[in-house]
Amino acid sequence: MTVATALPTELSTGTWAIDPSHSEAAFTVRHAGISKVRGTVAITDGAVTVSDAGASVTATLDPATVSTGDANRDGHLKSGDFFDVEKFGQWTFASTEVRQDGGDWVVVGDLTIHGVTRSVELATEFNGVAVDPFGNTRAGFESSVTISRKDFDLTWNAALEAGGVLVSDKVVITLDVSVIKQA
């Protein structure tokens, strides 16, 4: 875990727990080469830990919660053709580096999906700190990354009559995360 420059002064040292009810992991993938399918996967746990030495980020996601707005598609995504949630019941992220890049942040870490771990770089925007009406000090972040399904052994596909494939290899993942400062 390293930080190239100082963290935002509003982000005090300590542990900031991810608030699953105010956080979301969303994805977009091209379908049949002509449209996009969007969906979400629940972030169930995680934290941002800040110390004088830098910061680290961890997160756990539950692929069994995948939701695209279509029950049949969601069932297929949960099956062995895609996420195989019976065998791979959680996805994880653990940062290896947090650095500033201009006005934004880059969070580098190990993303594990479908039992495969790859290093990814999340372009991250710090949205500030606020105290909610219940006295909780919160911080907000937005992140995004584009991954290859093949890199995570998610290779199911179907050929199209006109050429091409049903599901794009490229998947855009966006995160909107709210964290709460722990006592």
C-alpha cells in the first residue's frame, strides 16, 4: 500500500466501513453488438483504512445478487455458464496501491471474480465528507474500470448469424461507494 501524495484532509485516519445500503457496483456490457445490458451486484462488506503511511481498500461483492431487470437473464448469469455462484460465492477486491493522478485518485488492487485474480486500476473520484442527520461521518467515492471477461475465465458466448458474438468481452464496472467513519 503506497500513496504518492497526501490523502484529502477531510479523510481522517482510521477505518471507514463501506455502507452496503448506500453503495452500488454496476456493470455494462454490449449485447449482440447493438445494445447494452446494465446490471448491479451488491457490495456486502469492505472498508477504506487510512493511516499516516497511506490508505488501503477492501471490498466483498455477492454475485448471487446480480440484477439486470430480467429474471431469466439473471438466472443465466448466476449459472455455471457465467458466474457459477454455487462454486464462486463471492468476489473480492484488495488494494495494493492508492495514488493521486492529477486531481483524481487511482486505486490499484487485486480483483477476484470467478476464482480468478487479476490486478486492476480503478479511476477514483473523491466526492467529499459529510455528517448525516444521524451523526455518522461519511465519505463518498466513485470509481470505474474496464475489464475483459476472458481474463476472469468468463468465456460463455453464442455466435450471431450476421457475425460477431452475443456478449461483448469488454465489461465496464462503475462503483458508487459511501463509507462511514468507525469509532
